[in-house]
Amino acid sequence: MTTTSDSSQQSIRETRPSLERDCMTLSRHVLQHLQSFASDAQDLSALMNRIALAGKLISRHLSRAGLMEGVLGFTGEVNVQGESVKKMDVYANDVFIAVFEQSGLVCRLASEEMDKPYYIPENCPIGRYTLLYDPIDGSSNTDTNLSLGSIFAIRRQEGDDIDGTAQDLLAPGRKQIGAGYILYGPSTMLVYTLGRGVHSFTLDPSLGEFILTEENIQMPEHGSIYSVNEGNFWQWDEPIREYVRYVHRTEGYTARYSGAMVSDIHRVLLQGGVFLYPGTRQKPEGKLRLLYESAPLAYIIEQAGGRATTGHTNILDVVPTKLHQRTPLIIGSKQDVAKVESFIQNGH
């Protein structure tokens, strides 16, 4: 005979797995994963929560962009990189600043949209972190309703930075203590690492929370995908062209390129393969920013078992000489990155 109490307990057991999943929010996951409630862990949990808030605000803005005036298109200005600025770039950059002001968490924000770091004096006495970020990756997709992303990296502030030059940021990517990206696609996802594996979360609009999707992502050693802008083919050095010719004539490879690096990297993270953004003969340093794009993504991919290189040096070992330094990037599954490197080494 089953009692009312037994039925109630059975019902709780049946619903518990889904409830536990819905309760595993980003901030809770950080604390549990660090296995600590010390002040540093609480700071990182709160910092990730603020990054998530920025992602929610940007996601909401993007979802309504086509219905509002003054959201899409260019501003008519040019940023420090010499690139035309889109209105969404400005909005997303302002969002990150707004969510961290008066947070007490970070002293500086550094973005590819700003010539110099943005200091928050009221935070500096207690906020010993710097957030580096690309507010909108894939700006060319903004006006066509395609995938976009945001990229971020967390570093501890070293020294007093009295002169405001942020010289401590000119350090290799291994100095990062955390990194991640937000992907604005059919669903909004946040992927992060604090040096203890890579974890993905999906925004549940009904809860207004990022809920754990997958823990400890490990990417395949080899994948069939190669992702590169082949429109630049004749601007590359011969070894890169020869690699692309190789995948053209080798069965089993598939080209996938979206124009938003976060989207392409996310695919490679889950399915394996390689993403390339090599330098060109006119610009051997490449297009991607080391501190805001290449190093954060390299940190994530290495944590998931992959590799990232310039073709000659591991991305996380590159020491920048300036805040907005650019670098070539070859990133993805270990075997696929090694294959590209073999063409580079044989070509020199």
C-alpha cells in the first residue's frame, strides 16, 4: 500500500533532476567549481554574474534591433583600429562599462573600442581585476540578423598602475585567470573557464538566468571542419594557400565560415576542426587583437584540450608590446592545428 507521504517523496525524486539543472546558475556554478566561498571566489562569482548581465542586456537589444530606430548601421566614426564603428559596437561597449561601474569588482575595463583603458576610480581601492573584452565580435553580421558574440578575459591587476598606462596588461595570455565568450544565436549561450575546464550555459528567458548546459567540455582531437575566409586566398603566404589546397583535395573536410569568430570557434569547440585567421603579405601581423580576441579564445580552447598558435608560437606565450596588438591565429583541435603548422614549417 502506497501512502500519501510515499507518493509525495516519489514525486520529489522524479522532479529533482530537472530542478537541480534549473538551479545550476552561472554564479552558483563558479562557487561550486572553485569549491570555495572565500572572498576571491565570491568576487569571481559576482564578476561572472555581471558579465552575464551584460550578455542579457545585449541579447535583449539585438532581439529587438530591427524594430527600433537608431540601432543598426554605422555611427560614421572610426575606432582606434581604423575600423568603421557600428552603433551596436558602441551600445555593447557602453553596456559593459555600465554594469561594472560602482560594482567594486574591477578597477579597469579595456576594450578594442577604446584607445586606452577605462578606469573606475571608485572601484580601484578594492577592485583588483581588469576586464578585457571585445563587446561585439562579428560586427559585419549586425545588420543581417546573423550570429554575433562578445569575448572577455579576466586578469588580476598587478602593481599600482599610478601612471595609468596599464603596463601590467602587456603580459602573455597565461596571466589570464579567466576567459569566455557570449554567443548571440538562436539561443544566447555563455561559455567560460577559470582555468578548471570549460563550461557552457544557455540563457533561459523565462528565468532570466544562464543555466548550465555542459560541464568540462573536451573537444575532439581531430575534426572535419576548417573555417577560414577564403576570399583572402591570394593575400596569404604560400604555406597557408597550400594547406587550403590540401583540404580541397582531401576527402572528409567541410568548410564552415560565418563571419563571426565566436560562432565559428563555438562550432570547432564542440565538433572539432580548425579556425584560421592568418596574416597577409601586406599585414603579416593579421587582423585579430591579441588581448581581446586571440588570447581569451586560446585560453578556452587549451582548457578544452585544443591548441592555439600564430603558426610559430603558442598564442598564450606571445608577449604583447602594445595594448591593441594584432596577431595571426590558428586555433582548434590538436591534430588539425598541427597539420596547418606542418605546412608552415615545410614552407620556410
